[in-house]
Amino acid sequence: MMKRPMTTEELFNRINIILKVKNKMPDILDYGLATGNVLPITNCEFDLRSNLAYGNNEGIYLDLWIEYFYEDENYRKSLGTFKTLQDSKEAMHVMAALLADFIIELNAYVRANMDDFAWEGIYVYPIDGTEKRVGWWYSCRSMEDVMLKKDQLLAEYPQVAIRDNATRKEQIFCRYT
């Protein structure tokens, strides 16, 4: 687990490494460049957005960014760009496949490393009978919402964890039988 939020540059570069290791980086690329405007990623509940298009004067570009809402504000953070000088139909298909592979690997990476992206809000996790977290959580903004969700989950699960993402402190609550 990271001691600070992962940056947009780090995420782009990590997914590139995964794609290279899995031999999914196309040979036609002229470059893959992380954003120059490096920002921390403080929320794991983001959507990957993209623009795959022919360039104005040459080649094909694939621009990638993330978007998320926090406290009623929309955030947009650039990740990076891939470019090829080729502009054939076949090259467009190759770049579309790169986009699909990037989406797949990004999703898998974030799910496997969720704590590296969760630095805002409070999460409420149900814990099953084997004392393991289930694979999902609720994100809450207020303690009132947290306590209500905790009580709802304790009606169904034997334990519930509440985690303050900013402090990384967690508290476990048990259902009394």
C-alpha cells in the first residue's frame, strides 16, 4: 500500500508496464506519453474517458483521462496520450484494441490496489462469516450516513468495517446475536 495518493503519471506508466509485460503494446506506436500535468488521484470511484481520433495533420491519437465526482464537484485529470503516425483503417483498429486493453488492465489494477486510490470520504465494508471483506463497499460523506449504512449491513452481515480514507483508520463493528 502506498503512503500517499498515486499520481496520474504513475498510473499511466504502471498500466503501460502491464501492457508491455502482457505483450499488448502495439508495434505501430510512435509514443506513449504520460501527462505533464501530474496530479494525485484521491478517489478510486473514477471513470476512464478517452478520445480516439485521427490527428489534424497526421496519424492517430488516443488521449486518456479520468473523471470523478467528489462533494458535488466534477474532476477531470489527464493520464496520457498514445500516438501512431499511421492513419490506415487497420491502424485505427489496432489503436482501438489498445484502448480496450488499457481499460481492462486499468480496471483490474485499480480493483487489486484500491487502497492506493482511496484518500477521500469514508468507506463502509461488509465482512462475511469467514471474516473476509466482500468485494464491494459503500462510500459515505457524513457520519450520519456511515452509521445508518453500518446498521443496515449488520442486519445482514456478522461484521462491518468503517474506514476513514484520509487517516487510514478502520473500526470493526460486530452484530450481537
